[in-house]
Amino acid sequence: MRPQARTRGEPSCPRRRLLFRSGIKIAVIGGGPAGLRAAEVAVAGGADVTLFDAKRSVGRKFLVAGRGGLNLTHSEPRDAFATRYGGPGTPDGFWPALLAGFDADALRAWAAGLGIETFVGTSGRVFPREFKAAPLLRRWVERLRGQGVRFAVRHRWIGLRPGAQWILEFEYEGGKSSFECDAVVLALGGGSWPETGSDGGWVALFRTLGVGVAPLVAANCGWEVDWPAGFVAAAEGHALKNVVVSAGGKTMAGELMVTRHGLEGGAIYQLGPELRAMTAPAISIDLKPTFTAAQLVARLGPLRGNFLAESRGRWRLGVAAHALLSHVAPSEAHASAAALAAAAKDFRVRLVRPRPIAEAISSAGGVRWDEIDAALMLRRLPGVFVAGEMIAWEAPTGGYLMQGCFATGTRAAESALRGAPPRNGGMP
Ligand SMILES: Cc1cc2nc3c(=O)[nH]c(=O)nc-3n(C[C@H](O)[C@H](O)[C@H](O)COP(=O)(O)OP(=O)(O)OC[C@H]3O[C@@H](n4cnc5c(N)ncnc54)[C@H](O)[C@@H]3O)c2cc1C
């Protein structure tokens, strides 16, 4: 994708540009899925749209998501779908209403409109048939350009001040530029994978603007464990398959991957909100969920010793599960078949901390819900709308993140098109 930098030498926009198309001039800042979608809706609604991004090209995290096959959305019914979203202070009924405006079927139809066929995998997740993000992004950006969206890359947003409506300020090639517009959609992303541009740098700027932001923290992330010597050598890179993991009253079935740092994988990612709320985060793993403890004991038969070695074959334990029982379980668990079975059914692992936010798939925290109205407009900055992961919602992996970004991008742009109320004077 060739970057365009059309705002060079454009200190503020000539007034005639304001009258282009519908007369509404909308700036979208952030070229992830939420911002690209907002630009698409805004231009389709007749606005004059410029999309700014700090990086040399847009959609970098979208491309990273493509490495895992690009799980675009999920096929579960909309009611259940809406329950996947959380975050402190989320207004009641927000997600069902939002998804009614742009749901998984709409997202699949949108992809089809770009010539990208999608399919539902065995887990109910929806992927592009090719499992790739690059062709989709390329066609999307080409289409946006064709529709008249201007791309201003390498423009880092650094502030805004009142003008006729708003004047945005950017850092651009070591200097500064400004851009006047009627409405702004900010889609600046969360704080994970900062090399993609989503570095959370906007949080400090929001604070100077008086907008409340909950600290960005790692979500959908691994957790560190203080593994005893020997365990990492035996189990690193091996999965705990078909386990059931519990924490804070919630239980998830799935898989965990053993790393030298701790544990990764869907089952622990989905427990993030519960684990973050615990003062001493810990999980309980049921290594053999389809058997009761009594059945496990029965499988060891009349053995009087050597339970541990025998459990590997008789319980069909994988490398990582057996290594857990061998190297991590307390010595009492090796005393009897019943004690070993009890450990296998309720294997406690104390977690030290989440892995760094830079490694996380997504972040929680962001613009607080009490700062936003139902149109996704910042209450303190009329005409400034927010979309995507920068809002304080979170969701598990499974396509819910992408769907949330598309749906909020849609809502923010539709709201921006309706026009901003007067600012009632200067900055708050
Ligand atoms: C490894 C990985 C795999 C993932 N896989 C999936 C998946 O399969 N399915 C799924 O649903 N989700 C997935 N996600 C999550 C998904 O990619 C994100 O939730 C989504 O990209 C967030 O979109 P966004 O538009 O809100 O922000 P982003 O995509 O983060 O985009 C934000 C943009 O804002 C720009 N920006 C930031 N600050 C400024 C500034 N001051 N000035 C100008 N521009 C700025 C950035 O350069 C960036 O381009 C994955 C994430 C990762 C890291």
C-alpha cells in the first residue's frame, strides 16, 4: 500500500473544502478496522473524509491479526453475541443495540462486497476463506480511495483546539500541521503491540483534554507463573489439551500452552477480567474433566506405588499434564492414587502477573463510558466521536474484538454525519 501524505503544507483547510459533498468535513484519526470502517460510512454518507494515521501505512494490527487467520467475527446468535462484551460502566443495552446496527451477518456481507468469501469454522468463528488479512485490507483501502477518502499517513495527532468547530494538530515529518473539520472520529486503538501504532500515547493527551480514561491493561493475554526448576525443560511448548480452567467463579473449557514464562491460551485469556479482579490471582485446572476423581482412582487399579508413572498411560495424560503432576504438584499429591486424582481434578496454579501489555492480543481500559453518550460522542468535546478498542470495553478472542471495532466505527461515523451540536464556547 503506497502511503499518501496529502496534508503536507496544508496548515488548515481551505473553507471551500468544508463545503465539499454534504458540507460536512470529517477527520478520522486511526487507520485500524474501526477508523477505516468509520471513514467508509462517513464517505458513503456524503462527507468529505480525511483519514490520518501516525504510521506509514494503515491497518498494521489488522495485518498482524491476519497471521492467525483473521477471525473476523463469530456465528453465534446476536443475543448471546452481545453478552461477550464487558467493561466497567458499559451502559445497559448498549451492545445489543449496537450490534443491531451492524452485526456478524452485516460484517460477512461487507467482506463479500469486497470479494472476500467467509466461512464458519468448527468453533463457530468466522474467517476469510483465504485466512489472510492482506488481500482484504488492500481491496478495502483501494475502494476507500476510489470513494474519495484521502489518506494522510505519518500524521501523529497531538492536540485539538476550537475553530469554527475543531482544529486538529498533528506532528508530521518533524514539523507540525493542522486541519480544520466539522467532526472528528478518533479510533486510536488500545495499548497492545505498540509497534503497529497502537501505543496508547493518546491516553496522556486525553487527560490534558479533561477526558476520563481508565488505564490500559493487558487483556486476552498470558499470565506468568513461577515454575519450579525442571518443569520448563519438560513441558515448554506443550499444550494442556481439553482442560477446564476456573477462576473467580467462572469456568472455561479449552487449551493452555506452557511457556517458559507461564501459561497462554484461550482458556486463560477468557478469564482475564476475573483474574485481574483477584488480589492473589490463581487458577484451578481440571486436567481430566470427563472423569470423576473416583474413576481416575479406579483406572489406577490396585497399584500400591508408582501412581505417578502409571498415571501417564492409564489416564492418557499429555506431556504437559504429566509434567505438572510430576514437577509442580506438592509432594503430598504423590502419596496415594486418591491424592493424585484429587490434584488432577483441581490443580491449583498461582499466577504472578499478566504478561506485558505489549504482547497482549488486546487491552482493557480506555475512554470511560461516562465520558461518552449513546452516539459515541465525547460529552466534553461535542463533535468528537470515539470508536474501536480505545473505548473501555473488552471481549474475548473469537472475532468479538473485530466485530466490536466495526460496529463502533459504524455508529461513530453515522453520528458524526448527523452533525455536531454547537460547542457552547471553548474547551472544557
Ligand atoms: C496478534 C493479534 C491477533 C489478533 N487477532 C484478532 C482476530 O483474529 N480477531 C479479532 O477480532 N481481533 C484480533 N485482534 C485484535 C484486533 O486486531 C484489534 O482489536 C483491532 O485491530 C483494534 O482496532 P482499532 O481500529 O480499534 O485499533 P487499531 O487496529 O489498533 O488501530 C489504531 C490505529 O490508530 C493509529 N494511531 C494511534 N495513535 C495515533 C495518533 N496519536 N495519531 C494518529 N494515529 C494514531 C495507529 O497507528 C493505528 O493504525 C488481534 C490482535 C493481535 C495483537
